[in-house]
Amino acid sequence: MRGRVDWMHKQPPLGLLFWGLLPLLGILFWGLAGAVTHHLLKQPNASVFEVQVTTTPSPNPIRLLAIKVDIYESKGTSQVTLKSAKPDIIIQTLELPDTNPAAIESTLAQKLNLPISTIRRQVQYRERD
């Protein structure tokens, strides 16, 4: 029994061996990963292709604050008041020869070069006589 106890005392504890080799394994892994990354990034990429993009400059974007439409059924016209902010607040008035809300929204979307969904969110209708 005495020989067995001496053998156990001569062996270093597992924790010291593990914690001693762990930094060496980390440095080895870090060096290999860096070498592999450098090798892969140095090679030309065969999947790269050229894309040619042409853009048309859009006119200054308009930031709409409000669109108010007064519909005059008796005259068959609509008066549109646009309140927009570029650097300053600008109020414009348009007269359209239509009383149908869908046609008014379509005309405004074309004139302002904005999506019709933006127009629909901002518009407020009032019927006048």
C-alpha cells in the first residue's frame, strides 16, 4: 500500500497540467486561424462580377406636412392646398378639374413624384358647396 501512495504524490495535479497547457493551445489555435485567414483572403475571388448601376438624380425631395382637398361638387373641381417643408414651409394651392378622390390622389402622386401611398396617408378631404 505504501508504494501506491508514493506514486500518487509524484504525479502533478491535473488542474496544473490543464491550466498550464491551455494558453499554449490558445496561442497555437490563434496562429493557425490567422494563417488560414491570410491564405484565403490572399486568393482572388472567382465569384466577383461587375455590376453597372445608373441612377437618375431625383428632384429635391418634398417633405409633405399636410394635403388638404376642398371638393366643390357644384363646380366639379377640387382645390388642393399643399403644405410642404423644404428648408422653409411652403404652401401651394392647385385647382384640379376632378372630384373623385382616387383621381385626385393619382394626379397629386404624378405631379409631386411621390408614391400614392404617401399621398393617401397625408390627404384630408372636405366637401364644400
